[in-house]
Amino acid sequence: MKHLLLLLFLQFTTQVVFAFPIEPQTLRKLIESSAYIVIAKVDNPTTKIGKETYYEDDDGLANLYINETLKGNLDAADIQVTYIAGMVCPAPPEYPNHSTVLTFLNKNETDSTFSTQGLSYGSKIMISEAALSAYRTRIIEYLEILKIANLHQRKAATVEWLVKCSENKFTRWEGAYELARKAGFSFYYDRSTDPKFYKQLSKSQLQRLDAAFFATDTIGNSELCLANLVSEQSSQRLKNHLLHNLAFADYYLAEDIMRKIIDIDPSKELRSIYIEARNISYDDNEKEAKQKIIRAKFISVASKQ
């Protein structure tokens, strides 16, 4: 009986530990930690059952046909990547059929297959040629930066590289997160040492980050990271920009935007409204409608201050 209880306990605790989110894997970390970086086309086998077509990727095996190898030497035109398809948290890598992916890989020791570095972070679905070009350019640049022997010069070059990432909408999170390290859900699960790249930012680089933020049309997680880098001189402009976007923000992002506005304008009334929004139950079927009313009140009060 004791052995059975111990087995059940270990199974439960193992599942809990395995389900815990992994540390955010930024582009810089992925480049450094992966043995291979490839741009590839996913082409998984299909099975016809009646009129329905099923893609055989539920077992966690993706067939990749390589378009370009950016890091490492691969002697094959196509490879197979294995992964645990049923994972929820942390999320598994995604390899949708017929998609173009930028993926960061390591060779599996037991067979000829590969695994994805950083799970979901390590398989990036390229939604456009512009996105692919942005990522490809930054990766090639950083591989050259890694060759710089002088550590001080390498760090300075890395900071400039992160600014470039932040300026582009496709790679924005990759740079802004590393420069700010204090915005968004993923920050709470980052137990890695902060390199404190922000301390190396020059005045001109900070100005470029300001310009990149205010050029955005909508606010997402990447832009919230970037908001943490906006200069104090632009705080009122930042507040107005956030308020404008709060009106039509995604339900799950609205609280983060409100919290950032409170960082700029820490009034008791705004805090009270924010807590009201936080207290809406996630299981409430009317949560979005209720939050919309609270958001309108928040915007009204904040706009007068």
C-alpha cells in the first residue's frame, strides 16, 4: 500500500513539475543553445478516410523539408522532428502541415530524429516573407556577434542587436523582453540571470525605442514590453497611447494595460477600478461584458487626470 501511495505521489508531482511553464526562450537564447537552425517546409503524411483528410502529426512526429540551414551542418534534405504532442503547459512546438517554419533543433541521441529547443518557443511559424526575412537577418547578425572575442564589445553589439529586434514588429518581443525583463506573464517564470542589457542603452538607442513604440497601431504583449523602455519625458504621451488602445484591447491584455497606466499614474481611484476588474471571475460567462464596462470607467477617470 505504501509503495502504491508513493507511486501515485511521484506521478502527481512529476506531472505538476512538468506542467510548469519553462523560462522564456528569446531568439538570442535559442540561437546560442541550439545546434541547428533551419528554415523548412512541413509536409506530414496524410490519410484519407472517406471524404476527410487527416494529417498524421498527432503522434508528435513532423517531417521537415529544409529550405535553408542557418546554423550547423546537415547532410540531409529532409529530417524528422519528434515532440510530445499532448502537452499543455509548457506548450509543445507546433508544426502545422504545409507551413514554413523557422526551427531551432538539437539531435536526438537515440536515433536519427531531432528535438525542438525551447519547446513552443523553438518552432516559429513564418506568417509572411517579411517575418521570415526579419528573423533570418537577425539570426545571421547574431551568429556574427558571437564571434567577437572581446566580451565588452560583444555585449555592446548585442544591445544594438536587441534594439534592432525591438524596432521590427515581427521580432519585437525577442528584443524588448530582454531589454526590459519586467512586462508580461512570462516574466514571472523567468528564473534566469538578468544580463541587464538596459544599462548599456545609449541615449540615441532609447530614442529609437521611443519612436518604435509610438509608431505602433495596436498594443500586444511585445508592445507592453517595449512600453517599459519609453523615457520618463514621454510618460504622458505613453499614458494617452495606452488609454487609446485600452478601449479595444483584447480581454486578456486589458488588465496588463491598466496596470501599466497605473505605473504612470498611481492614483487610488484607478487602483480601485483595476481591482474591480481583477475580481471578475474567470468562470463568469459575462466576464468580457463586465470588463468592458469597467474599462470604460477606467478610461474616463484616467483621461481626466
